[in-house]
Amino acid sequence: MSNVLELINSLKGPCSCGMCHDTAIKDIVIESGAVNTVGEVLKRNGFPKKLLLVADKDTLKAADGIVESLKDFDIEYKIYDTLRVATMKEVNEVEDLIKDREIGVLSVGTGSINDPCRLAAARQDKLLCIFGTAPSMDGFASYGAPIVDKGFKFSYSAKSPEVIIGDTKILASSPSDLKSAGFGDMIAKYVGLVDWKISSLLTGELYCEKVAKLTRDAVDELVELADKVTVNDEKTAGKIFEALLKTGVGMSFMQNSRPASGAEHIVCHILECKELVDGIIPNYHGHDVGVSTLNLLKYYAKLASIEKISAKYENVDWDDVYAFYGDLADDIKAVNFPENIVDGITPESIEENWDNIRKIIREVPSYEECKEAMRKAGCRLTVDDIGKDRKLFNDCTRYSPFMRKRLTLLRLSGMIGIYPEDAD
Ligand SMILES: [Zn+2]
Ligand SMILES: [Zn+2]
């Protein structure tokens, strides 16, 4: 049994946090040459004889040998030329192919291939196996599926796959740019963990020490390997994949993305929505997320350096916020009214908890340490590196906290009176 699977099984079930953690994942195989054993693994996990293999031309080529390993299966194919953005069109296409029949789904690729499969398989209640071709983001084991519909990206509740397979040889030889993106998606967890803990402190949101530790350990282990990320090294590639799986499982365990995403992910989500409206193909998720992470780590460090603050009630110019969101204004209104995530937070509660907030920020590695690790891992580091307009990036950062009913430290910037731009 793989180490990750053992770890997952040890955390499953009733927990001291009050939840009963569960995931659909039954089997995880991460090894060299795993591509040749896919058929065997599917069989032992009860997959039906009929199988829909979904891939794009590049990912199918990367998974050379997979078709041969499936000789006992009756395979149907849905092969895209190339798929960079997952939309509802692909979800519907996959769904139509598996509707009302006894068939399993084998998704070969990364996010944009896997996400439509995860949503379609969830809706049609089919067994799903993900064969990861590059360790580029943490959505492999996650329960949610980010899908673009009518120009907007939305995270749908889908399902974790029953089986996840990664061939370390294939993962290691995937483009180094994708591996660096995976690293960027992982380093982001430091901000996510800070936001989650601060929210539990101020709003009483459910926080699980064990799941937070699962994420924390995974990032820490990966940071140790930073200088090996871009090289073709099977052990490191396997480790990155494992780390990405662990945080995905953490999200499944909590039934939300708290353990793996904080303010930095919301910033990038808006950036992507804005770019989609303009017909721009977004960067690999992890690149934008990494840069946003650094930006926020710097801001949070600035906050942590301040010994005493005087907070005030939130006072938002909503018309200004709605103007920024344009067509999404109604959705933003629904997120913030009639109930608002900061309703229960008084200036006094922020002031009283300030020492704790500073302590929580300092529990994760510093901005400088993270930047150095990212530099070693070949990550993009600046807003220029990811090809964004600085004003747009800053605006997305400033307005992002109103997009979710979820407290982040960034959301408190108005109450504290210190903004990310002040950290520059
Ligand atoms: Zn728990
Ligand atoms: Zn992510």
C-alpha cells in the first residue's frame, strides 16, 4: 500500500474536530512504470469492463503504454486536441458518453482534463480513475471541480476519484514549467493555513488540527526538495505528486477547500475570470497562485511586525466593489448580504486577538524563505513574471475578499487600516 494511502486511511473516520472525515479514494499507486499496471489496478478496484478514456493528444502521448495495459477492457475514447480551460461543454460531452450505461471513466492528464471527468462521473455516479501526467496542481484528489461556464469559473461539488495513479517516470519527464507550477500551488498553502486558523479564532469556523497538519507536512516536505523540482528526477516528481494528493485529500476530508486555499487563490480566481472575459488563456494555475502567495506573505509579515493596532468597523463602498465586478455584481451582493462574514467581528475582537494573529502568521515560513524556495524551484516570482498588469493585479487583490463567504486575513485589511500595497 502506498504511504499516502496509509496516511489517508489513518485519518479517515470520526475526528476530534467533530467531523467524520471521509473520501471516496480507495487506491493510490505512485511508482515507476505504473503506466503498465493501470488495467490491473482498475480490475482490482472493481471497474467495469467498459471504460471511457478521456485525454488530450499530449497527455495520451505522455502516458505511452496505458492502452496496452488495458487489453482486457473494452475502451471508448474521448480525445481532445488540446484542453487548457475546462468548460461545461466538456462536462456535458463526457456525461453524454457515460449516461445510463455500465461504464467506468479513466481520465489521463491534469486539471483541465480531470475536472470535467470528476464532475461528469459524480453526476452519473460512475467509478473514476485519474492517471496524472504532470504534478502541476492539487486537484487530483480534491472533491471540487473548477469549471468555466458562460465565461465564469465556478467550483462545482464533484467527487474524488476512487483510484489515482502516477507513474514517477512520466511525472518526472513532464515539462519543468508544470512542475514549478505545482510547487507554486503548494507554497500557497502557507497563506491558506494562516487564513483558516485566523478565521477559526475570529468566527469560530471549524478548524481541524489533523487536516491542517496533513497539509502543513506536505508543503514542508516539498520545500525541502525545492532545488530538485525542475530536474528530471523520479523521486522528487513522485514526492511532489504525493504532496499535491495529500492537500487534495485534506479538502475532501473537510468538504471544502480551506486546507489548501486562502486569500491568494481567490485573488487568482478573479484574475482568471477577468482574463476569460477578455478571451485570454490563463497561465498555469500554480504560477499565478505562487506570485499572489508571495505578495500576501509580504503583507502578512508587515502586519505581524506591528505590535498594536487600532481597528474599526468595516466600511465598504459597495458601489465601487460592484463596479469592479461588473457582470458578477449580483453574485457578489448575494455573498455579502443579508449576512456578511465580518458581521460578528468587532474592532475590539481584532485588537484583543492581535497577538494571536501575529503568532499565527509567524507559524509559517517567512516571505523571504518562501521566495528563495520558489526561486530554486523555478517558479515565477513577480507580477511581471506572470505577465500581468500591476494595477489589475492589485485591484484583484483588493477586491478579492468580497467574492467568498469566507474570512481571510486580507478581508480584515479595511478594519485594520493597512493594505497590501502598504507592504511594498
Ligand atoms: Zn478533523
Ligand atoms: Zn490551487
